[in-house]
Amino acid sequence: MIGRELGIRSTTISDLVGQLVARDLVHENTPRSRTKGRPTSILSFNAQRLGAVYVTVTDQSLVASAVDLNMRTIGQVIANPPPEADNNNLVQSLRQLIKDAARYFPPGMENGAIVFSLSGLLDVPGKIWCVSSRWPRMRNLDLGQAFGDLGPKIWLIRNLDAELTGISQAEQHGEEETSLLLHWGHGIGAAYAVGREVVNRNRGRFCEIGHWMLGNGQNRQCTCGNKDCLETVAALWAIGPRLAEEFPGLPQNEREAAITLARLDLLDSPVIKSALSDMLRLTANLCRLLFPDRVVLTGPFVQNPDIFRKFVDTLAVAPMLRSVDKVRVSTGDAHQSAEVSGALSGPFEECLAALVSREV
Ligand SMILES: [Zn+2]
């Protein structure tokens, strides 16, 4: 059947399958058959032949997961370094996390990569985590140097670039199709892609819109060290505590806040009104700059139907855009599966190619 699909001779298929079986990437089972003739064998992909440790940041936490070739998380560990943590503290936390996550790999499963999907400013070619507003005392953390001795190859990608890569793969964006990902949550940021190519992905710096200056004269301190950035009036870290006064018990982490915010009547809230107005203006301006075919909104606030509707309405009537095709606005999934697959697809491809070319 595979031969017919691909137009390859059956002897070649048997040879290729044999190579995959020899490398334990494919399991071949031959059920006992009562009929005579050649028995049919059942092939199954061994998704636990190898995996990766995937490290990311959510809210104020570091999360490390053991992930298999099906992008399934088989185990996860979390650490909460305090905001005053420096390079040494973070290296210690991360080292422990990576080792603990790797313990979830079952016997026989190879750890092929350690993949960091991080927020803030990165130097992707140098594998350096330059700046993070969550841990302001951390500067230029060299991930390659700090964790190279653990064995697997170290990879680094900006988390929003990983998420947009995953979304464009899953939704099969066309070659010329342009998409803008806007994350409004603990922090605020964006990524932009043409087809499946995320702009500046190989550098790790782009669209730091959360730290665009508003010049509103409020003199609010931002986590980046400057004053009156967009985040100071709209990010969850800044407005979460004030929202909790209006909506008692509102969780301060993205995942739980998303569930609560989706059910609330938010449009009468003065805090939300002001944050939303800044977010809408910014998104409309980004659209005038980048002219995306699609806008994908992620984070807890856009899970609220009224807020999502405001984005759709604003982008539909943005005056400059009236003459061009309508922008398609959607929300990304809240479970980070796009970020995981976007971050790991490249490393897994390389690991599999190395495994297949390895002598057995
Ligand atoms: Zn800032």
C-alpha cells in the first residue's frame, strides 16, 4: 500500500522499512495468521525512540517538559525563581529542571535535544538569553556554555516565534500568506511570518511591542527599566492586581486568568477599557505597518468574547485597510501545543536525520 501511494517498488519499501526497524524507529508486528501465504505485518511508529527536553517560561515560572516525537508531553517539572534571581541562580534552577525532566524518559528513549523557548531579548546564533523583564538581574546568560556538558545539542528560539511557526504549520499557511501573532498576557509581544518563515526567527529579536513608549506621562515603572511602556498599562503583571480589586479572586497567572476572564463582563471595567483602547490602537497600527492577511490573538484577555469582538470590529473598520482584503482574525489555542511543535519540529528533524544515517 505504501508503495502504491509513493510509487516505489516493494523491494525498496522492505529495505527502507528494514532500516527503520533496525534503528527501532518503527516496530514491526506480524500477527499469527491462519491463512497460507505471506503474512501481513503491522508497522507502528515508535514515538518514544527519542525525545527532547523543552524549557519555556510561563508567567514567573520556568517549565521543563520531556516531549516525545509525537509532541506529547510525558512529564513536566516547574521552578519559580524569585524576580531577584541572577545568572547563577537561574543556571542552578534550569540545570535541576532539565535533569528532573529527563528522568521522565522511559528506558530506551534517547534525549536528542534541549530546546529553550524563551521570552525577552535573545541572541539565537550565540545561544544567549540576553534580557528578560521577569528576571531583570539576569544578563547575557550563555545557554550553550551553561548546559552544553549535559550532552544533547542546545537549541534556542523566541517563544512567540515558536508559537507562530507551530500555528503556520498546523494551519498550513500558504507561501505568500502573511500572519501576525499578538500575545496579550503576562507580557505583550508579537511575531510576524510570511508563509511559514517567521521574520527574524534566526536572530531572536523582533516586535518588542510591550515596551513601546506610550508617552502618556503617567510615570509608571516598567520591568524593563524604562517608564510608561505599553506593558505598564495593559500587561497582566501590571493590571492584574488592579483587576483583582474589581473582580475578587481573579487569578494572576495566564492559564487560570484565561478561564475566569472568559466568563466575566469586562467592558465596563475602567482598567480593561483603558488597556483595551491601547491594545486596539496598537494592533490597528501594526496592521498598517505589516498588512497581515491573518491576525492571531493569544493570551488570557482575548479569550473573553466581548474583547475578541472588539478586535474583530476594530480591524474591520481600520480606515487605511478598507481598500484591501479583510484581515482574518482568530484566537490561538490556550494550551501551548503550537509553541511546543513550532520549537521542536526543527530539532526533531535534525535528530531523526542523524539517527537514520547512523550505522547499525
Ligand atoms: Zn518596558
